[in-house]
Amino acid sequence: MERLPELDTHQLSTEQRQIYDDIVASRGGSIAGPFAAWLRSPVLADRAQSLGEFCRYLTSLPARLSELAILITANQWRANVEWQIHAPIARREGLSDKVISALQAGEEPPFELADERAVYQLAQQLYETRRVSDEAYQAAVVALGESAVVELVGILGYYALVAMTLNVFKVELTDQHHLPFAD
């Protein structure tokens, strides 16, 4: 059960309406996920939506690696909606079923690609210890480049915000029969 009532789009403030229209236009006609919660604070919704657009579509990372970072974050926060939305995208972008299954199970995946391993190691260390070793950092810079490592940290931070929003406000999809993480 979601904690926030469904927004009545006929009662949005002018500021909310503008941001709502921007979100709907940029996201294919939907405000699924955290956006309905964020619209309660129009400035936050506007800034988060812009950051999300960059993190999702405009970084220098291949979509396969961005989706890997998102799934690592979804697993860390046990964010069902984030996982349900992004696991199929990750698969479509070339992340292997073995990697996706291991992540969901909370296990280290059997990576075949160095760039995936570098993303995983940096993200896992950051989530587990709140720091990143020199070795993991250097491996990420070698595999991705310095600019992409900065963007990777941005992706991790943004999707942690998404996961927190989803979890706090109990945002759910209609398919509750196949939840990736038990509460």
C-alpha cells in the first residue's frame, strides 16, 4: 500500500503542473516510480528529474554499465520497483542473465568483462564501506576513464535517492507476485 495518495492532476499547482508536464513529456507519458512523490516538492521534482535524465540517458557510460550500477543500487536498497523496472532494461542492454541473477541473490557475479567488474567493485566497496580502495578506483579509471567514474558515482547517488524514495513512500508496481526482494 503506497503511503501517498494518488495525485489528482486537476488539482496541481501551476508549478506542479509545469513539472508534471515536463516529466510526462520526457518519460513517455508516465510519472511512475519516485516522480509522484517528488511532485509534492516541485523544486525537488524539477532538479531530480533533470539529474535523472542525465544519469539515465546522457552519461558517457554504455547503458549496460549504467544499468549494472542501477541494479547494484536496487539490490543494496532492496528496492523492488527499481529492480522490476531496470532488470529487463539491463538484460536488453547486454548484461548477462548470470550477472543479473547473482546480483539479485546478493552474490558476486561471475563477470567476464573487466568494465563490469570495475563498476561492481567500486559500487560494492562504496556501499559496504562508504569508501573506495585505491585499487578499485584505479581499476575503474582504467576500464572507464576518469570522467565516466565521476558519472558512475552520480548514477549511484541518484539511484540511491530513487530507491530511498520508493522505499519510504512504499511505491509499488501493479505486479506484486514476483517481487525480487522480500520485505
